Amino acid sequence: MASPAHAFYCFEVLSANFEKRHSRPLAKIEEIYHKHKASSAAAATNGHTNGHANGHANGHASGIHSAPLFVTWNRFPKSGPKYLRGCIGTFEAQLLDYGLKTYALTSALEDTRFNPITLKELPKLECAVTILTDFEPAEGPMAWEIGTHGLRINFVYHGRRMGATYLPDVAKEQGWTKEETLVSLMRKAGWTGKKDDWNKVQLDVVTYRGTKASVTWEEYRGLLAVEGEEEEDEDDLDEGEEE
């Protein structure tokens, strides 16, 4: 299952890329995270808090070594809801150290829908990691549940094979119905037909589930600060552009 340590590692990889240094390995980030988690739990038991957040997740670390995964970057504006800055992943099982490192950078810097994330944006970012499981062919395009299943569709349109996916949380976050989700997903794949004609297309639908963990840049910095390992000048990073 996804762990906040996975998202912390993605921040570590991206910041190391900007700083032209080697990133700490995933095992080191996990070690720091679990040590901090244990000390926070002990402090809470004693009725104290240490002022540092640990991220949030709908799952717990499970000791997995490889899995299909997606890395998502969101940005917090000065006002209003967060918005997407990049999301790319793979349905092929990846060794986590390699897969998270690869897709942390690819989703941040190579998602062609957006400009590459910049160094000055780091303080305004949230990273989410989704570990994918339970892939099953759907009995029909409506045979899935909002908030539970992710969708992977394939179809042929004007002689071209098209495909796209939405992670399990997308439809619920957007407030879409199943039909709206499918139409949007088909548009994402490149379909240009009339909205009401979506069900005339023969869709191959695969459902899957996922566990997700997300952390902010501030939480990542706080995690390293606890260990005395913070190496960057926060003031330099805070000189971001005005929105």
C-alpha cells in the first residue's frame, strides 16, 4: 500500500535533481519517516505534539517492493483549490526505488500538458503517490464504482486505437457521474464524437483499485529538519513568482 514515505521520496528526488546532487535512497527516506512516526506516536501518547506533520494516506506501508504506480504533483495557489501540475505513471510493476524516482521526475518535468515544474514552485507543491492493485476486466462500461475504482479504457475511433486512464479518486474529486467520467476519459484519449454518442463506441474497460498517500513540501522539509538533515535555504525557495 502507498505510504507517505513514498511521496516524501518523490520530493527528495525532485529537489535533488534541481540541486544537482544524488538523492537519498528510498530506504533512507523510509528509515527517517518511520523513526519520526514512532517518535510522534510516543509524544502523542505522552499528551504532547511536536508540531510536524507526517502526511496523510488512505493506506499504510506494507513492505511491498514492486508495483504499478502513478506520481501526481499538485500546486496550491494563493487562493482557491489546488490544481494539477503533472501526473504520469505506469501499469507495469516497478521496483519502488526505480519506479518512484523515474515517475517523480517524468510527471514533474515531462508531462506535456503542463510546463515543467520549476525550483521556485517547490514550496507550493503537494506530491501524491498511488499504488495500483486489483486489475479486472469490467463487464460493461458502467460496471464500476465512483471513489473505489480507477478506469483504463481502450477503443478504436476512425481507425485509430485510443486509450486513457483516470485514477480511483478523480471522478469523486470532480463530482462527476459515471457517464460524465467516461465521456471525459474518452475526450482525454482523443475522442471527438458527440457527447451523447459515447455509448455507441465499443469500449474495452479495465477497473483497478489503488492506495494513495500525499505530502506537502512543508511536510517533507519538516521531516528532514527533525533529523537535522535539512540542506537548503528556505528563503531562496520562497522567492516564487506572484500568481
